[in-house]
Amino acid sequence: MKFACILITNLAVASERRKNIELNNNQLVVFHKENQVKTIIENSLDSSVLLPKLTLKEATYKYPNAVFISADKTYYRKLLNSVADELLLISPIIESNGQILSNRNCIYMSLSGLEKLYKTYGNLERHILNSIPKDLEVRIGISDGKFTSYVAASIASSRKTIKVKKPSKEFLNDLSIDFLPINSILKEKLYELGINTLGKAASLDLSHMQAQFGITGKVIWELSNGIDKTNLKPYIKDFSVTENLIFERSISAMSILTSGIETIVNRAFLNPYLINRYVRLAILNINMTNNHTWSKTIVFKESVKCAKKAMFAINTAINNMILYEEIEEISITFSAISNESGKQYSMLKSVRSQDQLRETILQLSKRLRTKPPIYKIKEIEPWSRIPERRQALVDFEI
């Protein structure tokens, strides 16, 4: 079976430039926190796959004129998933684990049967490249194994393809062991033993590698010999509903934040895709000043169908949240969406009347073909000396 590795080497940098076009002419260095240490994951001036591991402190001395940005992995993952969704239109079997790695964000594709559709790999390559946004640096490797296709993509030029025609062992022979999917400690041990290429690792006996490195030694030996028995884990498109709200001015009051979240939650449940459906998962993202992001995943104990029940769980999740910076934007994504299930109506008259009122509003919106002009007064800052800040007129939702 043939595999293609679609390697994106500037996912973080491209994402940040999409968020802020003023960064297009700046050198960007994106960092994240790993084991209590801030390390660099991408550098706009160096898109090579084998980046040297730098701490944030080392990078500030090396790149004094760069703009340093904290990684927003939720946004990067969203962009990576959108690329995977487009590639699903080319091949029904692709793999994307959704993990954001340093310059090594891969999507694997099964090419089985595609040669009959596209006649040549050149046509297939053009279809793949045309489905990926132009601002992403993409490299493609084609081989009989996942690891070999990854290495081929790693040494390819931007928006070019390397198709491995020779045996995998011969192709990998002179390449560095840095391509192996093992931690830096094991790589240092290999270098200490004089094993600096995949060919040298392949020339050793399997028993010797296992004696030195255990189970990982077998993995190293097999990959160095071009033996990769792993199959693709099919990527399943995640249907979700996302709503966001950008504040005109940065806010810091918890009451305003709660009102904003309630607004986008109500808006999300008005989406036609969520009508008569239930959601199990919500991801709340809060973008603050200085490019800092706060994210919270909320799993509902029971699938919810209405905004009121969702807000109860969300308010509980953010109840003890402390805001260290002002907030510029909030967004929420509802996923794990399922079809309608049976529910017994409440025997309490007040609850039934609320359901009837909600149904009446829905019927009215259908008849008017627009949102009915029904509002309610909500307290925002009742203690404020300015009357306009005490209350606000918001859409009436049940």
C-alpha cells in the first residue's frame, strides 16, 4: 500500500499571521510551555523540520528583533482539522492525530486506488496542493511506509513532492537518526554510541538494539530498516458549531464576560444544525491581551439541548476563574453532537409553561421568517453610578 505524508512546517506562524495581518513583515517565534520550560516550536526564518531545541531565554538572545508569541494550540488545531477535512474529499482514508508538534504537523493519506482516479501521481499531487491554503508551507512524501513517507516529506522542498522509488532501507541509509520518533535522551545515547545515521542503526543486530534500548530498540531497528507495520488510524470529521464575540474594547469585569458567553451560547443553539440535537462537549476559548489564551473543555454530565442547561455547566466551570489580563475575544465550540432522544415532560406546571413559551417563540420566528423582537432586561453592573451601565437589553431566550 502506498502512503503520502503531507507535512506542514509553518502551521503556527501562518495561524498567527492570519489572526493579525500586521505580523506579516515580522520575524515570528512561537513558543509553548513544556515540562515547566518555555521552548520554541516554530521560527518564521527557519522552516526546516529538524529545528534545534531552544528555550525562550536562548531564543531572545539569538533573535533580538523577533516578535515572540505564546502558542494558541486550539487555533492551530482548528486550522489543521480544516486542512484534513479538505483532504477527505481526495481520499476517504487519512490520519491526523490533531497534536501540534514543532514543525512536524503531518497528515497521512492512503493512496490505495487513487491512481485509477487521477491516472498519475503528478495529477494527485496537484489536487492535494490545490486543496491546501497557499500560506501554508507543505511538503509531500510518497512511499510504501508511513515513516519513510514522513522522512521523504521532511527533506522535500516547499510545495514539492519526493516519491521514494528505491527500497526504503536504501533510501534511509545515509539520513540522520534525528528523524526517528524517539525522545532527545535516546537520540543522545545513539550519538554517544557512534550511531548517527539510520544506516548504522540498521546494520546492527536486533538483539543488540533490544539489549541496549529495550522495546524502543526494536522500533529503532525496524524503522531504520524501512519496516513500518503501522496502519492509518482513520480521521473522522468532527461536526461542530462555533460562535465568537469580539468586544469593541477590552473588558475585565466577570459579569460582562458571563453575559458575553451567554450571548454566544444562545446564538450557537439557534444554529439550524443544533435544532433537535444534543451536545456533550463544549470548548470555551478566551483571548486576552498580549496574545494570551485561556481555554477550558467542559463535558456535560448529560447531553444538553438548550442554552439554559449548557450555561449552568459553563458558569460552574468558570466560577473560580481569575482574570489576570483584559479580554478581547471569546469563542465557544460545541461538539459531540447526537440526534434527539426521548425526554419525559415535567409534571410541574411552571416548567411546562416555559416549554410552551419557548415553542411559541419558535413558531413565531417561523411565521415572521425572522427573529421575533422579544427582549428582556438583564442586570450588568447594578452598583454602577452610571444608569446606562446598570442594565442592558438582551435577546429573550429560554
